[in-house]
Amino acid sequence: MQHASHIDGPNRAQSAAVLCRQTSRYPAGSAGFKVAQTVVIDYWYSQELQSFVLVQQLRPFNGVQTITLRNIRRENPDLSLFTIPNDFRVDHVHMEPPKTVYVL
């Protein structure tokens, strides 16, 4: 069972963020869990940055996993980061088509 709620949040990364909390409850015996589990994931989303600035996942047996956007600079990156060097070349390209696996 999953439940999501939207809550106005505090100021994060110098921009207002919105919290979306997703709660998933797994009964004992489902999804490989021997005992019932509740997993909570908080997503802090910045409308201004159009990005998640914080994602935090709490699992009772695995602890807390946190992903945070930090040191956000609101300026254009140096164009040299997107320039292909003059001496760059491709010698050989070998790509295999993806393998299709059918699960029945």
C-alpha cells in the first residue's frame, strides 16, 4: 500500500521546496520481507530549480539513505566543458543490440 502527501516545506537550497512523502507498507511475507515493513521516502522538490534538492529514504532494516543537492551555483557553466577537443577522434564504435529477455 502506498500513500503520498504534499506539504509545503522550509527553505532549501535558497529556494522554496515542496515535500512529497511517500509511505509504502509491506505486510509480512510480501516482497521478500519476513516481518511487516513501512518504507518512507521524502522528496523535497524545488519549483524554481526544477529539481529534487533532497531525497531521503527510511527503511527499518537498512537505515536512512539521503541524496542532497549542494553548492548550487545559479550561473552558466564554462562553455569549454561542452567543447570537443581538437585532437579527439573515434577509432572504433562497437555496439551490440540490447538482448531481449522475455519473462512469462
